[in-house]
Amino acid sequence: MEAAESEARLERAPAAERRRIPLVEPLIFVLSIASALALWELVSRTGLIAERDLPAMSTTVEKLWSLAKTEDFWGAVGHTVRGWAVGLGLATALAVPIGIALGSSDFLASALRVPIEFLRPIPSAALIPLLFLTLGTNVKSEIFLATFGAFWPLLIQTMYGVRDVDPVAVDTARSFGVPRFERLYRITLPSAVPYIATGMRISSSVSLILAFTAELFMGLPGLGQKVGFTELNGLYEELYAYALAVGLLGLAIHLLSTAAERRALRWHPSQRLGTT
Amino acid sequence: MTPRAYRVAKVGAEVTVPLAILAGWQLWTAHAGSQYFPTLWTILKEFREMWLFSQFGEHVVPSLERIGLGFGIAVVVGIALGIPIGLSRWARLWTMPHIEFWRAVPPPALLPISIILLHSIENRQKVAFISFFCVFPVLLNTIDGVRGADPTLVDTARSFRIPRRERIWRLVLPAAAPQIAAGMRNSLSLAVITMVLAEWWSSTRGVGYVLLISKNTFQMAPMWAAIVLIGLLGYLLNVLFLLAERRLLAWHRGWRAAEGA
């Protein structure tokens, strides 16, 4: 009864906030971005940072706009997006089941602790010379790198999440004779979901980073290749335009995963507390 | 199985599994004779010659210094910014668009830009680059952790008029601590990765530099020695971090364990 009351109160609070200030949220959003862009323009135009080093915001955006009219640009974006998507998908399919297994079995976690802790921090960039020689300069190397990088944060987050499950809930279920699979599905997994969702968010950006890194370091078609090319030729305006494009792509992917996270976590306090 | 036998088996597995993998590597490489995959023995010999300790001061020390400074700055900034942002809806409205943009930019895209802007390929640029990207795991986890603090506890503290500073120090921070630790752990391995990226791109010293040079000259043994060193570095840093975490979060584990018993 008490719990139901506090739930209802929490449900009501955000609605009241929303009614009181319907336009404030988008307004601050726009103001916040506008002021940052204006600051960029000012810093460059006033020469606080030389315009040669930091092209003005308007110059960069104009450059990006003219690039966006070319097929070449969208081809590069498509290559990078494909590397990200395949990398993240493969990493999730591998990391979540393995993370649950390692998180719920002390024995397995101990057995694989040293290899995992040794492989995890190896920067994927360090594997690029090997990939040159083994998989070759093609999309296979890009996908391998993206998967390898995205796998570890997701694995660690899943393990932390499974370990952080409330022991009272598990023991209660166990003493009520709830079968192992049911316990996993109804208690362990839901309580690990916030961690997994955060892991997905991190891995999603790691996957993009490594798809991009492979393109930059190995000269594979995509936005990375463009950044490398413009930097090498001293085309700083285009370099900034492509960097901005990479940032916007990253942001779009991030917003997508945040929206998915929010949908999956409507019931969790961290999502409800946000509006109080 | 008795608890004691289980513990022994666990420690045994922790020792034997890595040894089995290493033995497998040695057997396979000796059998295959590939020039890209030297035997374990060759790598270890190279490792000893390079890192113990003839090139340690020249290449390992600068890398460690960059990781340490970059990670340290990132943790302080991440927590210091994360608490107010996590607590205040207004701060989130103002800052989240920027946090979400900058954390989404792939670090290598900023390598040329960081050099252009800072006019440096020395520690100034390296540490700035590392700490810039290491802030985000700590910052995001601090924000999430602060927001995930039990609303009933926060409301209770508030209705008892516990001052804000006290509330943050005694309630919000402890509640967020496990998640901050998880973020710091991600951040620490990110520091090693960004260190290698930054040193790979343009430098005259450091482990990433050695990796690049040996790759460019197709010297497989030094390249593998550098990869092993980077893995070992990350592993040791992580062990140190876990030891510190276990000490600092002992109250958390103890509490969980007591609930479970």
C-alpha cells in the first residue's frame, strides 16, 4: 500500500513540472547550443585563436553544407555507419551472454579473469599492424576492430550489473524454489539492465570510434579516410567540417541509444528522478 | 564441494587457464612458424631486452606520466562536474547537449585538431587529449549514479532538513560511489588507449611511439613486445585500481554481503 502511494506521487511530480514550464526545456536546449556556437565564432573571429588554426563556425558549417551536397560525402558516412552497426551488433551478441555467465559464476570469473584483464586494455589501435598483415586492408579489419573494442565495456558493465543484484531478492526467490533460469530472467537480468544499458551506450560510441580509427589509420573508405586525407593536405577548413560531421554522426548514434535506453528503463529511479 | 575445496579450485583455475593459453600460443607458433606471430619465447626475450630496463626510462616513464596526469585530471574534473549536474535539472539542461556532443566525437578525429590548437606534440597536447576523453566515463557514471540514488532516502533527508552539503557528502556520493568506480575503471583503460593513439600520431618518445616505429619497419618481435607491455600496463593499473576500490568501497561490499547472509 505504502509503495503504491509513493509510486503514484512520483508519477505525478514530473507531470506537474511539465505543466508549469512547457517551453523552458527546448528553449534552454536551443540557447545552450546557440551560445556555444556563438562563442566558437567569436573566438575565431576576434583572433583569440588564429582563424588559420580554428576556422570560424560559419566557415566550417558552410563547408560542411557544401560537402553534404556531394554523393562522395554520403558514401563516406554510409561506410562508417556500416562499420559501427556491424561492430556493435556482434559485440552485443557476444558480450551480454558471456557477461551474465561471468557475473553469476564466481568460478568462471576467476578462471578467465587474467586473460580478460590482459586483453581488455590492449588498445585496438595496437592491433592495426597485425590486421594489415592478417585480415588485410578491407572492411573485415574495420569490423574486427569495432567488435573487439565494443566488446569489453559491455562485458564489464554486464558483469558489474549481474554482481550488483540484490542478494535478498535472489535468496528469497531461491528459498521459494524459483528455478535457476526464471531467477536469471526475472531478477538478475532486470536488475542488471541499467548497467547493460549504460554499457551499450559506451560500446556504441566505442564501436564508432574504432570503425573511424580503422578508416583513418588503414585508409579504408569512410569518414576516417576523409579526415586523414584533408589533414595530410593541409585542408583545415575541410578537416574541421569532416570532424564536425563525425561528431554529429556520433551524436545521432548516441541519441538513438539513449532513446532506446530510456524506453528499456522507464521503471528505473534514475529515469524518474530526472524531473524532480 | 566444501567451501574450502571450491576456493582452492577457483585459485587453481585462475592460475592454470592463463598458463594453458600461453602454452597453447607457444606450441602453435612454434608449429606454424609464421613470421607475423613469433613464439612466446622470442617475445619474452625481446621484452626483457627492451623493457628491463634499457628503454624503460626513455619510453615507459613518459607514457606512465601521461596516463597518470590524464587520468588524474579526468577523475577530479568528472566527479566535480558530475555531482552538480546529476543533482540539478537546470545544470543538466544546460550542459547535457555539450557533454553528449563531445563524448560522441571519436578521439582520433581530434588528434590533428588538438595539435593544431595547442601548437604542441609534447606532454601538454598528450595529457590534454587523454584527460579530455577520459572525463566522460567518470562524468556520465557520476551523473547516472547521483540520479540513481534512492529517491525515498533523498526525500527523507530533505524533509529532515539535512543541509545540502551533508546530503551530498553522506548520501548522494556514497550511493553513487559504486557506479563512479565502474566509470573510473573504464576511464583508466581508456587512458591507456588514448595514450597509445596520441603517441602513435606524433611523438618522439613513449610506448605508442615504439609500437609505430616497429610496425613501420616490420620488426615483429619489438612490435609484439610493445603490445605485451601495453597489455601488462593496463592489467597492472587495473589490479591497483581494484585493490584501491576494494578498500574504499569495503563498506558497500560488506553491506551487500551482510544482507545476503
